[in-house]
Amino acid sequence: MRYEPAIDLDSIDAIDFHTHVEADDHGHFSLDQELMDASAAYFKSGQPRTPTIDDIAEHYRARRMAAVVFTVDATTATGHPAISSEEIAAGAARHNDVLIPFGSVDPRSPDAVDRAERLIEDYGVRGLKFHPSLQGFRPNDERFYPLYEVISELGAIALFHTGQTGIGAGLPGGRGIKLRLSDPMLLDDVAADFPELRIVMAHPGVPWADAAISVATHKANVFMDLSGWLPKYFPEQLVRQLSSLLRTKVLFGSDFPVITPDRWLESFASLPVRDEAKLPIYKENAARLLGLT
């Protein structure tokens, strides 16, 4: 079943641009147990990290929200088989009133380009999720440019993790995960070389928040989601720009299940953000980017 959205924007109050499918219906998890435990300890979420696609749909429907859902295929780097993006797309099609599927392909896999094309064309995913640190690739390496070409040509979105990651945090050597691969400046090259490719930088980009802000405000095709950090911990320079330069460039995102939308929104309410900027951040920017308007 190919995904087609059936989201009534008048019936939802927000679009969460960043939610993870942690488990499938076959009992398979998105990460191995050591990495999942390290991430849970880092976020101190107290939330069971095993939501299926049906669990996520129920969670967001109850809150009058829609959600972008995805997993990360890091099979080559971690040796752990990924959850099926095809099954995520099929699950989102069952819940197309509240879910928007993104796919994930392992950039280091020889069939990455063909699979990305198939996910977009045949399954209707609206974008592809990448995690350079976890997947172990440098996003501005031209070996991966054919992948961006197909995403751009088919009108999909490329969503990249940026900055610090809770995956591997606290483990010896961070389990070999290299943070520098998620420097937002690497995406500046991609955005410049693919001006038609819509790029979303996930998270505030810490410790490169200034770089993330610069890229988002310089490149018309680059946006930021605000997931992965409770807003009360956002860098001061980011908070200052939310009502002005970044008002049309940032997207509400939680990082569910490690941060729930309830916790994120409660924390965001304490920030000095102008009322007129809140609806664009909560819903309108994402709706426009996803073509839901």
C-alpha cells in the first residue's frame, strides 16, 4: 500500500517532525541492547523505548498532533539489521490521518540509490533520514552525491542528524561513533551543491549551534528541527532567533520516545518566544515543507 497523506490541518495543533519507530511487529528493535540502554540513560526519559508504528499513531492522535516517523538504517556501521522502512511506510498508510513516513537507507550499501528511489516512488515516503555519526559516513563526500540527486529529483526531503548524540553516550569510545561527522558545516556543502534539495538539520546542532543557525539562515533550502533537547536547555543564541531570523526555518520536533511531545511543549512554553512565531514553529512551517497545505 502506497502512502498518501489524509491529514486535516484544521484538526491538528502541531506536527512533530522527529519521531523514532523503535520496534516492529516482529519483536525486532532499531538498535542493539547496549546502544538502547546507553541512550535511555543519557536522556533519563523513563519511557519504555519500544513504540511500534501503531503505538505512535495512537499517542499522537490522542494529542491532536501529526508526526513524521522513521528509523535509521545503520547496518554497515553497527552490524545490527534495520527495521524495515517499507513496513513503516505501510504502517503510516494505515494511519495516514496522523503519520507521515520517512525512509532510511544505509548510504554505504551498494543499493542505497535504488532503494531510496523505490521508497519514494513505490511506498510514498516523504523524505529520507540520515544519521552520519551512527551510519559512519561524511555527508559531503561526493561518493554519496548520487543519493542526494535522486532525493532531490523526486522532490523528497533529506533529514540529517546534527551535533551530539545520545546513542553510544557514556560507552568506551562512544562505541566508535564519531561526532564530527554530524557537524552542520558538512551539510552546507551539500546544500550549496544541491540547491533544489530540501534539507532539514535535526536538533540544535550542539556543540555547533552557531554553525547550524548560519547554514539555516544562509541557505534557502535548509531548515532545522528542534528535537533532541528540552527547550529549556537550548543555546541562548538559538532562543534569540526563534522569533526573528529562524521564525520560518525551524520545526517542532520532540525525538519521541526519549523526549515526549508533552515534555517538549511544556518546556518550550517557558521560552521568550513571541506568540506570532509559535504556530509557524508548531505546525505551519512543517506543513508547508511537507506539502500538506
